[in-house]
Amino acid sequence: MPLKLFRRKSGGNYWVRGTIAGCHIYESTGLDQRRLAEAWAHRRETQILERHALGEAATLTFAEAALDYLTAGKSARFLDPLLEHFGPDTRLVDIDNQSLRAAAKTLYPGRAPATINRQVIAPVSAVCNHAADQGKAQARRFARLKEGQGRTRWLSPSEFEGLLKAAAPHLRPILAWLIGTGCRSGEALKAEARDFYPDTGEAWVQETKNGHPRMVRMPGRALDIILAAGLPDQGPILLTPKGQPYVIRKDGGGQFQTAFNQARDDAGLGPDVTPHVLRHTWATWFYAQTKDFGQMLDLGGWRTTDTAEKYRKMAPANLGQILHRHGWDYTRMAELLPTAEDRRRELRSVQ
């Protein structure tokens, strides 16, 4: 029984109703022109018949797999351009390395391999893997582009001092938290008073990027900057200029970008300096002073050594001594220093 077109109200979009290969259909075409609606209905019939004959794994479209992926609460980051590129009819089984290279050339011409890996290959792989986990498709692996071994950007102590000096008052404790703990921006902005232990400079990070909670800790100078800004009794610790919690976006980023960019520009630093650079900086500083790679992995929350390994060799031999001269000591963490109340008292005495 072919699908029949009808309108639920005059002048509205056409709907289809019918049974194809035992599948009962009652759907809107989203179209108000009959000729286009007829073409839509014909394509829908073809899809259903193909699926009935060949099975879901052979006919599942990228758009359908992406919808399942998003419905499961997965990240939508970078998916919109891919959905537009592949359209509603591209089957998952027809996407291969060549088609991904073509998508990358169209969507991100001239961009670096790291960008292609992150914004094309990774999200398509995630959608395919999710479909495979649901038993709707065969597991797939796509070849990633070889990325260059460019120098990872991190700040010298003097560069960070310039950034800290140029920062607005509400930004200073955020910078101190990032440089003191190595937290990602989203992790830092979610930090709450109930999970912070100012006497020891430790904080429990419950919601992390990789889903593995961890305890972080900070050196005395970072703690002093945070305490000097004042701490709320409850709720998030790091607040907007209006004293409100930051709105945490699903895919992160941008919450304090304007203030950070202003401070960065005023400090004479380039656009390559982003909030995430402070995570690189923390790892570089921490390892330079402690030489404790295992603890760096634990505190930084890395699950593998691949990303963190580069921090072993990127710093000059005297970085630890330079950090000491600027008041940073990652070997003598806050739990070995005066209590939070003593520190507050000392801070008030010098203000």
C-alpha cells in the first residue's frame, strides 16, 4: 500500500499515511508543495523497502545515526556542518576515509590536520561507534591525519604575572585556580564551596571531561589569590562580575572569554594564549619543580600518558628556580602551609 498524501489543515504541510513492508507510517513531510511532498513520500517508501530488504545496518543514514547519538545525550559539537554536508540520505556504510577527506576539504579548506581530526573525523567516528554499540551498524575505524609536533604553548612566570596584573578583579581567582590546579575551565567554574578545603588548598572535582572525579590541590600563592577575592559560603566559588554563578554550557568555552581576552591583550600576549593554555602551563610548571610525572597525571586527570608526556621536555632546566623567585612552589603544597584563617588574617594585615 503506497503512502497517501493528505493535509491536516488547509494550506498546511502535507502528511503521509500508509503501510510499507509491514511498517506503519504516519509522518509530516514538512513541505506544503504537493510535487515536493510526492518526491519526499517516494523517497521515504524507497528507504523503508531498502531497509526491509537489506537490514538496518546496510541502510542506516548518517542523519539517523546522528539523531540517535544526540538523543542519547551526546555532544552536538561540530555535528551541524557534517549533517548539512552529508544531508539526509548518505548512508553510514558509504562514509569512508575518502568521503571524510572530501568533507574536510569542503568544510575546513586549508585547516591543520589537528582541526580535521577534531572537527570531522572524531565526531563521525563517535556517531558510528554509538550506532555500533546499539547494534544498528558495523563497528568502523577511520584513519586520522598525522599531526605535526608543534610546540605546545605555555606561559613563562613573567608572562603569567603580566596576565594576572592585567586581569579584572573577578578574573584573578579564576586564573589562580587554573594555574594552581591544572583544571579545565569548565571544571573550575563548577567548583563549589562544599567541595573546597581552604585549609589544605584542595578541591574535589566531581564533574570532569573524562568522567573520572579527582582531588586537586594548589600551591600557597594560588590559594592566597583565591582567598583574597573572598569565598561564598555555598554554591560555586568562582563568580561573574555581578557575583552570579557562570552558566555552564554543554560543550564548554566562552564563559569568561571576553575578560580573558582583554587581560591577554593588555598584557601584550598573542591570540594563541587561551584559557586552556593555563592547563598546559600548570603541567609544565608542576613537572619542572616536582619531576613527579605520576602525580602530574593524577592531579591533571589524564587517563593516558600520550598527552601529558610532552611536558617532560618542553621547559628549560632552571624553570623551577624561576618559579620560586615568583612565589610559586609546587613542591610545598598548601596543606603544609598556615591554615586558611591564618592566611586570611595575614592577607588582611597587608591590605
